[in-house]
Amino acid sequence: MGDRKYFGTDGIRGKANTPPMTAEVALRVGLAAGRLFMSGDDRRHLVVIGKDTRLSGYMLEPALVAGFASVGMDVRTFGPLPTPGVAMMTRSMRADLGVMISASHNDYADNGIKLFGPDGYKLSDEIELKIEALMDAGLDTGLAPSNRLGRVKRHDEVPARYIEIAKSAFPKRLSLKGLRVAIDCANGAGYKVAPTTLYELGAEVFPVGVEPNGTNINADCGSTHPATLAEAVKRYRADIGIALDGDADRVIICDEKGQVVDGDQIMALVGLDFAKRGRLSGGGIVATVMSNLGLERKLKAEGLTLERTKVGDRYVMERMREGGFNIGGEQSGHIILHDHATTGDGLMAALQVLAVLVESGKPMSELARQFDPVPQLLENVRFNAGKPLESAGVKAAIAEAENALNGTGRLLVRPSGTEKLIRVMAEGDDEALVKRVVSDVSAAVRSAG
């Protein structure tokens, strides 16, 4: 596979109005992706576009629209909508392509472009590389004749469609009546649809992070700043707290005491509930190499497997599709429920947690700790040049660490996909040993890089 010029692990991302996140690049994406996804037949082709609440969305959306329309693709814009909603609508409206303009949990200054194929799944690396090749082929290739330009319409009813789909993921036999729910929407894409969904299912809803102004997305709120949600839970005496990120594809839960529940515990809670009901497919759950060893042990004790992939929800999804799994996700709160969605969906995942909460009659604090996590330590080590992981000293330190952890834990050393960082993570039953191992390997990386 060639080197990527524009696409990273999750679409194109960067500081808004700075290459590659400029109006010109967005125009090139529209031109290139439009040409690639317009098959040779004579029918009208369609692309759907959603976004989060960032100020720069006003710049990037028209540029994308112009690119798509200029190669003859019809465009439907949705305005603010969660990433999973865009994926669903791509499939539901029989579009050839879906686009989400968002930088997820990053601050407002960043933005990104994510693409979905007609099946609602994120594009493969191969297709992204084809788009990159076309992006550099020139702005005046493949333009439609003036009578075949695309038409553009705004679809304001789409958020209501997403709400209905989300509600259908909550068991019909249950209601949220009498439940006090605090929800932090990160001033992002879920700011209208998430509180409305919970309200319509019967909950008493206490929303925070629902006043986007273009620059406050993820600012001291949302799933990356759970302290805001914890404070809201206590202030409103809520039974549970839900925090989404900027594009609402990940979720963090707080119990009624304001204690944070991460993605691993959520996967265990929902996965074991599905297993009990005979709804779990694939014989286990898919997670990444970052998920806690405690989760793996808990599932094993219940006769289930934990399949691990590299970091990135698209890799989790690929493995889920290959192995027929219907639950997967990341410790960070990307939870994929394949029965309902083709990508992570924070609201859908929260609704499954709420279903267990209502049905069990137990407080969230009792459900929150499905397993005891083993001590886990992550250190990010910066390097200036070269490839530290190929150094003999680093290889020796890693081998020594793995030997020390043998049978009681695991070590993970990997380069960051976006920065000059080596991530050194270890976990195991002996906390002192975990600290020592991370310290030794990090020191070796420093001296090599």
C-alpha cells in the first residue's frame, strides 16, 4: 500500500483552514470521490452530507458540495447530525456516498472529512488511495457538461428519521419513565437528537452541552471531559449520566455517584446481557489491543472470547463483519452494535445500557463494575528521527519486559498513526512490575530516538 498524502486512520483531519483541511482540499475530495462513485450508467447519482457544529463546517460543506455538483452528483445536506446518522442515511436513501464533516472529539479548531460507501461502512484503505490519486489529477478533469450538473437540496427532516431509528433500538417492552438522565452532548452533532430521543422514550432529561456556538464543541464537556457530566449527575440527582463526543459516535457513562464507566465496562455490561438473552453473535466481542485484560478474563470466565484488533473503530468493524460479531468497540467509548448501526453510535450504546438498568432494577453503580480492571499504564514517548522500534536496544528491552510479564500481563509497544510518538502500554496483576516495565521500555525508546 502506498503512503497516504491526505487520509489518516479516520478520514482526512487537520487544523481548519490549514492544509490539508482547506476549502480547496474539500473541493478536490468532492471532485475525486464523486468521479470514483459515479458508475458508468445514466442514472442520477447521490451524495449525502452531514456535519457537526464547528464553525469551519460553513467553509468545508459548500466546497464539498461544489466539487460533487461539478462532476454531476446530486447532493443532499442534513446540517448537524451524528456520524452514525450519516452512515445510516447513506444506506437508507440509496446514496452512492456519504460524507461527515467532523473532527470527532478534537477541539473546534480542527475539522475532518469522513466518507462512507453506499453500504454505510467507512471506505477501505484501497478506495481512499484511489480517491487520493484522483485528488491530484487536476481540478478540471471529469467535469460534467453544463446540463448534467448536480442539484443540491437541504433535508431538514433527517434528524427526525434518525431519532426514530435510535428509538427502535430500545426494547419495546421497556420504558424510561421515572428515570432521571443527565446527558452531555459536547455542544456537538447530537445536541438535538440525543435529548429528544431520551425524552420521547419517557425519561426525565437534564441536558448539558446543548448550546453550540461554533467554537465550544468538546470544550470542557463531552466524553473527553467526563468531570462536567459527573457534576451534572450530582446536581440533578440523576440515575445515570451519558456523555457523547463531538460527532456522537462514542459514549462514556457515569453512575449515580458520578463515577465514570469506560468503554470496556460498557461492552462487558451490554455483551453479557446480550449473551444471557441469546442475542450475542460470534461467540464473543471484538475490541482493540488497548482494551483491559480484565475484560478478556471476564468474557473467558463466561465462555466467551475477546477478539483484538489494531486501534481504530474501522478495524473493529472489519473484524466484526468477518466473524459475524454484533458487539465491538474501544475502551474510549466507540461502541458498535452491528444489529443497529454500521459504525460507532454513542446514543444507541447508551440506550442498551439504559435497557439493562431499567430491566435489572439495580442502581447504575452496581452494574458499572462488570469486572475488576487490572492495573494498566500508558506512556507516550516522543522521538525526533529514525525508527526507534528497529533499534537493537529497544528490541532487547521489549523482550526482557515480555519475559518479566510472562503469564501475568501483557506489553504493547506501537507507533502513533498521527504523531512522532511511540506508545508504550503494559498491564498486569502486579502494579509495581507494570510501572517498571513501562519505565524500562520508555527509557530504551528515548535513548534510541
